[in-house]
Amino acid sequence: MSMRDLTVAGRTVQLYEAGEGTPVLYLHGIADMHGAAAGPFPFHEALATDVKLIAPAHPGCVGSDEDNSLESIEDLMFHTLEVMDALGLEKAAIVGNCIGGWVAAEIAARNPERVGKLVLIGAPGLFVSGSPTGDLFMAVQPLNGGIADLRAMLFADGEGELAQDLFPDQHRDKEQGMLRYQIFRCIARFGFKPPYFYHRKLRDRLYRFKGPALVLHGADDAFVPPDYAAAYGEGFSDASVETIAGAGHAVILERPDEVAGKIAAFLKE
Amino acid sequence: MHPVRLFCWHFMAYPHLPEDFDEKYESAWVTVPNRLWDRQRTKGIYQEYLDQLVYADELGFDGMVLNEHHQNAYGLMPSPNLLAAALTQKTKNGKIVVLANLPPMYLNPLRIAEEYAMLDNMSNGRLIAGFAVGGGPESFNYNVPSPHGRRRLWEAIDLIVKSWTDDGPFEHEGPCYPMRYVNVWPRPQQEPHPEVWVPGSRSIESMEEVARRGYRYFLSSRSHGGGTRMAAKEFAGVMEKHGKTYTPFHMGVLMSVYVAETDEQAKAESQEGIWYFLRNCLKGHLRKEGRSMTFGPGVPSQSLRSWEAFLNAPRSSGSLLGDAETWEELEERNSIIVGSPETVRRKLWEFIEDAQVGNLLIQFQFGNMKDALARKSMKLFAEEVAPALRRDSGELFAKVFPQLGDEMPVEAAQ
């Protein structure tokens, strides 16, 4: 594995790379590498056993430069396309978690020719009437000095060790506090304003992606309700949907081997 | 002589929160349920608060201050301009300070240019035009991403001021507010335009923007004593860098005061209102207890550099005004000054002498404080504290800031 910097449109993009073989672009989320920790989690290492995993950090996250012109999901999508261009990835499998899943879905709808296989994990991005996403921004604001609300939104067991370790009430160290601020500042640019974490027209455009898609979702996801997975499943022409019982939004951290295994099997098919 | 300018600031708190509010509710902001609004007990509330400001004008204060907050029990002024309009018709002399309107919250800043221009005419040129970015609660209220706030604020301010000074119609290109026709009617009465005030909480970025344009900086952080002096020094330094000379009138600061006949009486009379203000009104804003909405990763307006500095700062520096648990702790902070006319005069004089800030914006009414007490405090202040402060500050400023001169109006310092 290695971390390296790439220059895209004059800005530094920090990149994590691991494994050998077919390149797979990994777009991260909040409870994820680049979001909650600078390095990879067991999930990423498991995923990289059979493929070459390439994971850029979104603008402003970890060592990636901020982009003050970023103000919509479309901007983040074009940025990611530019990252693909810079990497020489004409067409690649894309695995997107959380916000990264939404970006992956946008790319698949807009430039289906750039996407081989598509994996979405706990992805927001669609308008599902009556099922709004949770308010992450309020949940991360301390209540009586703690952020139990954020942990409960991201994990099936918000008071469990994993959740407490990654999102403690106190900034355990400066790095963790910084990383959290960075990812929230990045996603606030497009997700804080209406319509928050969806793009109303995306659902009707998903059909444009004809390749195989795997849609994974924690059954207890309190940030992105599980019916988003069903909606993605209906929207794509060739998708299978799997809901993972007992897991929350941070399903890659809560069930690393299970999720990595399903993805590896899907990519091998 | 250029004595300190003394303004009366009213926050217009909701005064009828239930006794168990602090136990039951996490915030007085954004999520505070509006079923708590009591239609019977609030009859006449705006009249009472407005009349206190009219009284301030009669008592000879230099102006009345209003501000903008939404969906909260701290301040019932989602539209300060409506109250300012009422004041234009009921007051005669004092400045009407709207501190501030929040341009980032609006789709079209021309509405603010128009309303401020109307207020300036309606008040016969007495408007001071404030512009602010809005804090965390306001971001939640109006769904504005905090990282975009500053950019929107400064584009809006520049567009508004240009709409007052340049001949229209002209086209504005954006990027935040592209506008085909900018052609504000009426134009403001003051030339070239009303004084512009911009609040900040000591960030260098804000000071730079304010100083570069020659506007007035208002320190909104309620950090008194040493904090204000440091801010004044920093701002003076930034002004100098932009080829301008600092005078005390380039800066304002928020104070809170209660005056009564004796120290003991002042404490006895003001306690209930002050604790209501601290425990209830500041919950969700300047208190650790409850949901803190004012700053943090959910409303990330600070740059990454500023946040890093915040994380590196010692824990103790994070203590907020609303965290005070005892009266003694409150007195140490010097944010709320309570006492006899002599005590209040002495403490304010020490502050003026130390910080050399020329605009004191003073809160007299706290939380659920009764009308009669707020008025008595204002009257004692105006009659027994203000004259000495004006005399002493006029002499001090003349000595320390000779460039103020005798004839030179404050505005020329721009």
C-alpha cells in the first residue's frame, strides 16, 4: 500500500493505493478512510487482496486541497472525472461508500462509458418521498458536550467500541478532530443546502447505466434509510440489492469481511 | 471633542419560557418548539420593547441597536428592519443601528439595499447599516452552507454599497448574485452612504475585509477586558497595513450593563433576568450544556487553519459566557457589568481606557427582566454614568488620537 499525491486542476489530491490487478476506483464516505482515519481500515485491506484499489480523498479531506468553488454534487462528480483522467482510468469499476456512492451513481448516469461495474454502499443521492436522510450536520454538533447522536446515525451500535473509538465525545487527538472537520466542511458545501443529500433528477437517469450494479445497505442505517437501496435497485437496469442485517451506515466498518467478500465476488463474476 | 458613543441594544428575548425549560429543552435556537409561544402573555411585547428603545432616544443615547435572528427565543427579531421602521417614526435623534442584516441568507441582496435605503430616508439619515454572515443557528435556519457564507457576504456588501453610490442601472456579474438590473430606488439620504458596520469575532480574515474598505468593525464575541484590547490592537494593525489610521470610532463592542442605586440592589434586581438570559437564551448558542449550534463541524465556517488553531488551544479557553455557574464567576468575566452608578462607571472607564474602543453597544434588558427595572437602569446610566464617561473619554481620545481634531467629523475618518 502507499499514499501519494496527484495534481488535478492545480490542486493536490491525496491518493491511497493498495493491491495488484484490475484497478478499482474507491470513493470514500464519512465513516471511512480519509473521513474518520487517515489510513485504511480492515475493509479496504480485504478489498485490495484481489484488485488494485485506488482511493482518492475528496477535496479538503486529509491531504487533499480544498476547493472553494465546490458547491454541488455535480462539481464533485466533475472533480472525480478529472481524477480518473489524471489516473488514465478510461473505464473502471467504481466502488462508492456513503457520499462516494452518490458520486459514483452520478458518474454512472452521466458517463456510463467510464464505469465497468458499479458498487454502491449506503449511498444517498436519490429523492425517496417520505424517507429523508438524517441531519448529519445537527448530529455532529455536540449535545451536552458529546456526539452520541452522530454515532447513532452512523452505527447500528452507537455506543459500541468501534463507534466510540472513531467518533469519541472528546477529540481524542488533533488528527481525528481535524479529519472530522475536514470531511464535514467538504460535504457541507453541497449537502447542507436543499435538497440536501439528493439530486431529484438522478433517479430517472440511472437507467442510462447498463452495466452490472451491486447495491449494499446496512439495514439499520440511520443516515440514509434502507429504501434508498431499493430505489437504486429499481433505477438501474441490472442491479442486485443486498441489505445487511444488524449493520448501520458504517457497514464497511461493522462488517468488513462480509462486505468486502460480497464485493470481491461481484467484481470477479 | 469626540466622546465615546453609547448605544442601547435590545435583544428582545422571549420572556415566558417555562420554569423547567433548561431541564427539558436542548436549545433556545432552531429546534425550540414554537408551541412554547404564549399568545396571551405576549400581547404587547413588541410595544414594550420598542418603547424601551424610544426611551433610550429620549434619554440621549447615541443610538438604538437591533439585530437579526431566526426561529429562536433569544431574540424575537427575524426582521430587524420592521422594528427599525417603527423606530424611524418614534425616535428623533439617535442613530438606528441594524446590526445586522444577514445577506448570505437571502437570494437577492438588493432587497437589503432597498430596505436600508428606505430606512435611511424614513429616519432622515440616521441609519447605520450592519451586515453579518450569520452564525451556526442561522445556517441551520436558512440552509446556507457555512463554508460559502463569507464569500456571499462580501459580494453582497460590495454590491449593496455600489448600488447606493454608483449610478444605475448597471449589471452585476456575480458569481453568487448575478443581477441584470441594479438600480436602487430610493437612494439613501446619507452621502456617500450610511456608515457600514460588520461584526466579527476576531478572525483576521474579517478584519482584513473590513479594514480594506474603511468600514467599522464590531467585535461580537462578548470577550471583554484583554480580549477587546487585543482585538482593537489587531484591527488597528490591519488598518495601518491598508494605509488607514485607527480611531476608537472604527470599532464597536457589545457590553451588558445593569445599574441600580447600590451594588447590592443592582445584583438583587438584575439576577433573575440575567440568569434567565444565560441559562435559557444562551442555550444552544454560548453554552456547553445543550446542543451547541454556534460553531463546529456541522456549521464549518472557520477555515481549516482556524480550526486547527482551535483544536490546539488549551481546553480552558473554551469556556463560554453561558457556562458561568455562580455570580462571582460572572463578575470575573466582566461581560455583564452590574452595580451602582459609581461601580459601573469605574468598570466601564477601565474598559474604555484599556481597550480604546469608541462605540459601546450596551444591552440593558436581559431575558425576562421587567420593563420598570430595565427603564430604571437605563435612566440611571444616562443620568449618572454616561456624562462622566463622555467627558473623560473625550479628553482621553483627544490626547491619544490627535488626528480626530475638533472639527473633523467621525465620518471623515473613513
